[in-house]
Amino acid sequence: MNYPLRMLAFLGVAVSLASAPTSALAQTAPAGNAHPDTEMLDPDNLPNPLGVSTEPDPMTPQQKHIFAEKINLAPLRDAAVYHNGRVKILDTLARETITAITGRHDYLDLIPVFEASGKVKSVQKLHYDPLFTFFDLIASPTYYFDKPLVHVTYLPARRALIEASVSDTTQQNRWMKLTRLSPQLITDGFSVVAEKQGTDPQVARALNELRTVADLLWLGHNNLLLVIPTPGSNRWRHVAQLPATSPLRTAFTKMGDGWRAGDADRVNAQIILIADQLQTLNQGADAPARRHVEAFYNRAHPFDVGAWLYMLAFVSLLLAFGTGWRAVLAIGITALVLAMSAHAFGFGARWYIAQRLPIQNQFESMTGLALGGAIVGMVIMLIKRQWLFGAAASAVGFIILLAATQTGVPGETIGREAAILNTSWLLKYHVSTVLVSYGMITLGAIVSSFYLALYYLGKRKAGADDLAGFATHGLNLDDSVNTGRQRLLRDLDRAQMTVLQLAFWALGVGILLGAWWADHSWGRWWAFDPKETWALLTWVIYLIVVHVRVAMTGNRGLVTAWLSLVGFIVMLWTYFGVNLLLPGLHAYA
């Protein structure tokens, strides 16, 4: 058996070991190993400080939108509030609440515009500030009773609720397209669906989620823990727990009365009084700078901005590769620098807000992975002055940040850490090193994709010259010394090996640091945990790459490129599949 076949056979044995013992020996997470449960609603049922009214809200959607535009919530936006185990700002609480209810970062009201014949001509979209919707749900919840408010993720549950409540086929189709249902529709159909389909685990889960949403809708005022604890206590106080004569409590009552009356001037006056009272009562409770950073982080959406700047950089650098235009190259490099700046700000802001290194859940680790890969690609680009690495770095940042921000991965909200993650300083070095190695694996896979494109598409005579020119600009080579397609393939091979060797060593060091940390945290170096086993298998693939380079003859670059993609796929399984599908000690990841 020749060397490559022996290595592939070894890989097959490694895969079987990774799957068989993992399922048999996988450990369930010990106490303190999982993230704390999310508590969207404070359990104490207290009076609504804004007051209550059972009368229907008389405002039309257009009047409500005009009223919302007149309300100035800026004085309260960065007010401190205790929620879900940490001190955050009201703006963050509002965004988390509205996201949990609507499935969006803001509430969107859709108003059909009809023709004279009664046919829908268009739909008017009215966007609302999450903080306004948060207070509006507390002050005037009846307004939303028949509005498309609640997002139902599970499609069969959504369809069942609609069919149980709405008989008209046209209206059923309209509700299905909206994806959001009204509280009235859910109320009318809930018991019917629970009785008929409640034994279906997916439907039951969707109905349980709707119970949580219902609590947020009608008891959201429970979360107004805005006043610091009294001496000797560690519990923040609710506004309704203050004396009836408290200026803060009085201002909230007047704000609620003005809100339901549609008196924007009266509401704004009370908002200023509330902000002044909170500043007086909570003096010295929390660093104002941290609250200001959190407010700016919420408004700036740095990871979304970074993702689209990465895309601009990727497209610009690709165009520059094919054309050699210096102006387009300058745009690409500028966009890459701006993307990395926005990305780094977002990562640093979460670090500062959470007061811990933000690498402790799926969302945070993805942003860290993307940043590590982009930095490595940028550094190699500057050292070697080969713009191909800049394009690869842009692709890493764009793909991973887009996945993190648009697919709803767990951990986007800044929350508490699992207790096990605070047992040793080794954690931040272990996780950071592994994440950087995963970023370099992604970077290497993209460079290898360039190699494979040039290798296979370049065989076609018609496209060989264009691809050669493309790669010449991408590698910043001098046309006068270029010896053709083979020279370019050789340089691409060197590029992919530069990245893959770095990934090999970084992942190996990360695994060793992980074993060291496991001994500190769990009292054992290795437990055949799924995450451990598959990380080792990923490293074995890159070990094979290194051995192939030394031992085999023939087209080593082509084999390396394909093994790079295989390693990337295994890394994706290690990073996503193991986390989501297999139980183990790494439940927090």
C-alpha cells in the first residue's frame, strides 16, 4: 500500500474511533457546565407602574406612528436595569423583549392600502423604535390585540393556529405570509391546537414558547427593576416597590396616563423627570461609560456593518485581481480595513460590556473566529504583499459574520457565563487559540478553492490566459517574471501551505491547552468528549497534509487543496454539528 493510501486508511480508522467511542463515552454536562437558563421575565408579579386600562386603544396605526415619532426616549435609553442576571440598559432590555416576541429587532406594522374597488393596492410599512414598543406594550397592550405581533417559528404550528381561528382562505394565506400572528388569533386557536396536536413534540414546544411570549406581553412591566439594591441587599428594586409618594413612581404613573391619552408633550416631560430621579437614586451604581458604550453598540450594529464591508472588500479585491486597476484595489483594501475596524469594535465592545472575553457561546465564538481569520489573512497579505490573502480574509469575515448575524445562532444577546468557564485563566488561551486555528482553516480552504479553480478551469484553453492574469494580480506577481499557469499554481500552493501549517500548529497548541484546562476544571485531561475527539480528528487531517507534503510524489498541491477542503468540512462538523447534535461536556459552546 503506497503512502497516500496508508494515510487515507488511517483517516478512516480515525473517523470510526471518533464516532464509536464518542457515542459510548460522551459525558453529560456536570452541574455548572451549561449556560444559565434565560429568564426573560422577572418572576415577581408586581403592579404595573404605568397603570392599566382595559379600554381599547383609540389610536389608528397612522396616529400611533405619529405619536411614536414625537416621543423622545433618549433620556431613558441608557438607564440601568437589572435583567436576566446582569445589569444592562433599558434599550437592550427592550430589544431583547421585542425580538423574543416578534422575531425581529424592531416592531413592523403592515398597513394595507386599498384601491377604490377594495383590492389591496400596496402595503405601508411602519417601523417602531424597540424602546417605544416596549413601553407601548406596557402602557397600552390592547392596541396590539389584533395586530400581527407574535412570530411563530414552527410552520405547522402557525398553520394550525390560523386554520383553527380563521375560516376565510384568503385571510389564512395572508396570515401565513406575514409569519406573525395577532394575540387574538393565538388566543382563539390555542386550546384547539393544544387538544388536537399537543402530543407532537415540535408543536408542544411552539405552544410553550407562545406561553412565554404571552407572559412578556401582559407582564412585561415586571422587568422594570430600575433602582439599585438597598444596603444589605443584592436585589434591584422594582419601581412599584417604591413608596407611593416616591417622585419616581409618581412620574411613571403620570407617564402612563399621558401615554394612553396620546399626549406626547406630557409623556416627554415625565421621561425627563424619570431620568433625573434614576440618576439621583442610582448614583454610583454602574459605570456611565459602560452604559454609553452599550447604547452605541446597540445602535451601530458593528457586526452587520462589518459583514457588508467585508463583502465590498471581497468583490473589489476580486475585480482588482482580474483587471489590475489600482483604484479598485485601493477601494478593496480600504473596505477591508474598515470592516476589520467595525468587527474589532463590536468584539471589543462586547468584551467591555460583559466584562469578560466574549468567546463563551456560539455567536461570540463565531465573531472571534472570523476576526482571527481575517487578522491572519491581513497580516500575511501585508507581509507578502499578495492581495489574494486580502480577498480570502474578506471572504472569511463576510461568510462567518453573515452566518452569525442572520441565522439566529444562540448567544447574540449578552448574557451570563457558565460557572465552569470561570474556573481557570487557561480558558481564554485555550478557546482563543482554537478559534484562531479555525479561522485559519477557513482562510486556507478559501485559498485552496482558488487553487482548485485555477487548476481545473485553467485546463480549458479559452480561459487559461484570463485565469492566469487573474491569479497574477491576486498574487501581486510581476508579469515579466511570470512563467505561466504552473508558476501561479505553485505560488497558490505555497500560499495555502503557509496558512495550513499555521492552522496545524495553532490547533495542536489549542488542544493541548484544552487538556490542561480540563484537568483544572474537570479533574481529568481527556474524557473522550465529542468536542475533544472531533477536534483531534480535525488536527489529524492537517497532520496528514504535513505528511503528504513530505512523503508523496506527484501533484502534492492538488492533494493538499482537496485535503484542505476535507479538513474544513470536518471542522464545520466539529464546530457546529457537535455543539448542536451531540451531548457532552462542552454544552456551553
